[in-house]
Amino acid sequence: MTRTLAILVLPGAPIFEVAIPCQLFGSPPPSHTGPWYDVRLCSEGAAPLRGSSGQDDLPGAFQIVAPHGPDALDTADTVVIPAAGNVLTDPSPQVIEAVRAAHARGARIVSLCSGAFVLAAAGLLDGRRTALHWKHAPVLRERFPAVEADTSVLYIDDDDLLTGAGNSAGIDLCLHVIRQDLGADVANAVARQMVVPPHRTGGQAQYVETPLPPSGRADGLAPVLQWALTQLDRPLTTAELTARAGLTGRTLIRRFHAETGTTPLRWLLAQRVIRARELLEETELSIDLVAEKCGLGTAPNLRTHFARELGVTPSEYRRTHRRVAAVP
């Protein structure tokens, strides 16, 4: 059975997110001879749309020509909303109504990255959890307080609504949809064609680094944190950080919350996991040595923290992200 899939493109949408469903659902892999998707690229108006690079420092725009209008959503089995062009404003009432109507008649709705803002504007995410790229979460929480933005996962399958965190997580979510519709073999064939991992579970964590605060403030913590990064291969305590900063314990904790959004110990743990990731990607060190050099001590302890923070084992992470030859 052929499945009708509408890709709804909004003005200013990042071209990368638009390209993901076009690439994955557009044509079947050569090995697949069964039913596939009838893909309809649609937009609100007939005029070509300007798509963005998605990067503030690369202002060049792309032209997107969508041969179908919003009425393509009326008969679609699945509606994919790649991204919103502007997360600070709602799409037009026509777009919101078309999305609501498609959902009401039973279409499966899939959003990638900031496409979640369209679902939120339509009221479809009220009281629900949505996967979202971490950089968009503060805006969504402010504009739509009834929606729970989850930046800890790649995608969420909530049956009738599927949301992805954005960028490469959009590929993972689209492969998940293909896997649901056509089976693992077909999804794996598409992944091979895309040269991407065939399956990353939705619950796997976004690989988000905990940033350092700006170093411009004379009274800021940046110098202390930079020092701490050079000491990750040994145990570090809050007392050491307090002494290094010349602050009281209570003041240090308050400054940490203000500048990093977390506690000293959680920040240290996040940095140790980041260091472990770098070593797994860039070296051939054994798991035991990686655990030692990032300050997590032992391989079992490293596995525990990887499972909790990233949802994968160190070996699985290395296989997916390794930049050097395979470990013998």
C-alpha cells in the first residue's frame, strides 16, 4: 500500500531540515521493490519560498518551490513539518488550521526540530512532552508553558505525534518512521544509502556539551572552570573549587547556578563525560584508560555514567563516532 506523505514547508525554514524528509522518503533504496511513499512537498502559497541556511553568520538564502498547497494535508497519511522559519511568531491561521484538521482526521504528524513550534501553536502539544533541540527550548517554554520541552532525547514517538530534536536527530526520526511502516530491513537499507547509523533509539541523549561561561567578567567563574578542565584526570571536590575561586561554599554554588545552570558536581560530571567522549572519538585507548583519564576511575563507572547521561555504552559510542582506526 502506497502511503501519502506531505512535507509542509514554511517561509524561512532551514534547508537542512527540509532536505531530510525529502531525501529519506523521496525515493526507495535500490534493493526495495515494494510499496513506498507518495511524497508531496507543499507550502501555503504558490510563490517560491526562501529557505535559510539555519546559521546566523551565513545569511545566504535558498529558494524552495513546493508544487502543492496546504490542501495536500487533507489526504496525507503522514504530515512532516521540517522546521519553523521563525520560532518567535506563529505560522498563518491557514497553516495552523490545516495541521489541526489533519491531526483531527487521524493523520500522523511528525515535526523535526523547530517544527514543534507549529504543533504547539496549533495546540496539539498542550500537556505533552516534545523532543526539541536544546537551543530552542527556552523560547518554547516561554511561549508555550503548557508544553514540556525535553532536550535530553533525540526523538519522541507519542503515537499520533512524533517530535525530533533537530539536525541529525531528524534523520533518526525519519528512519524510525520508515522502520515502523516498512520494517527494519528497509530502514537499514535507507540508512546505508545515507551512510548513517541504522538505528539510534529516541531515548538516546542529545550530545550537548555544557558550555563554559563567558570569560569577560572579572568576578566570573571562567578561570576556575578552565583550571578544573586541566584537572579532570583526578578527583576534584567542591572544597577545592571553592578554595580556587576564593569564595564561600554557598557563594560558589550560587555562582555556579547563575553561570552554568547546574551544581559544581554535576558540571564536573558533565565535563568528565565530554572528555571521555573526546577520547573515545579521537584515540585508541582502552575503555579502562579512558575512564582513568577522564576521572571516572573504572570502566564499570564509565559505563554507568554513559548509560545515564547518553543512553549508550562507551563501546557503542566509539563505534558510532570514532575518528581513528578500529581498536584491535
